[in-house]
Amino acid sequence: MANPRPPRLSPTGLAEAPAPRVPPARRKLTIGLMVAVPVLLLAIAWFDGGEEALHPIAEPVVLPEQGQ
């Protein structure tokens, strides 16, 4: 009976057949996304993460009475 599996899936055929190449368009897309996502996150953090002005707290505070 013949083996229906392709030879590169067999343990001995892995070293003989090279791995399929990634198309250049997919490689460029992957690299572009790996660069664009961190840049986008840093831009959002820079835009939204600015310092806010400090506001004085104007509330009466109840202190315990001083004993003599």
C-alpha cells in the first residue's frame, strides 16, 4: 500500500525539503505591522498621557482636639 502523505511531512523528509518561502508582500506587511503598532501605541500614550495641572484641595479637615 502506498503512503498517501507527502514526503516532506515524514520525519526523514524534513531535512531534504526546504521550508516554503514567505512571500515578500506578506513579509513587508508583517514588518510594517511590527513597526506601526508600537509607534501608534506610543503616539496615543504621548497624546493622552500629558500631565494634568494640580488643583488645591479646599475642604475643611476635622482635627482631634489637643490635650493639655
